[in-house]
Amino acid sequence: MRNLTSITQKFQTRNSITTKENEDLRDEMAKRKENMSAKRHVLKGQISICSEENMQKLEAAEAATKKRKAGQGLSKRGGKRQKQAQPHTADTNEA
């Protein structure tokens, strides 16, 4: 009887840990799918895009996208984006 109880407790513990990890992973995937700086997110649920407020939000979204893409460069193969290397300063600790 003692053996069956400990096995059941271990199973329940593993199951609860696995369930929690699964929920965390699902939350992370949902966050990745939602792009906060995209135009589509700004326009989600809007009927008209002609209002001044929506135009300002769209401009801010475009600026955020340009800023994010400015830090990336195209690689020589396949057109994949890479981060640009930081310039190396020559006068660091040379004495």
C-alpha cells in the first residue's frame, strides 16, 4: 500500500509540473505570435484608418519597424538578415 501511494504522489507531481510548463510555453508562443510594432496590430478592430489618432499610431509603428530593421544587415548568402558588427575602437587600453 505504501508503494502505491508514493508512486501516485510522484505521478501527480510530475503531471502538475508538466502541465505548468506546458501553460508557460503556450503563453510564450502566444507572445511571439503577436507583433506589437506592426501596422496590423494598430489597425486591429478599427473600422476606419483615416482618423488622426490612427495615423499617428501607424507612423509610430513604421518608425519602430525601421529602427528595428536598421540594426540588421543582409548577409552575402541567401539574403538573410544579420546584425551589423559594432565598430572596433583602436584606443582601448593601449599604454
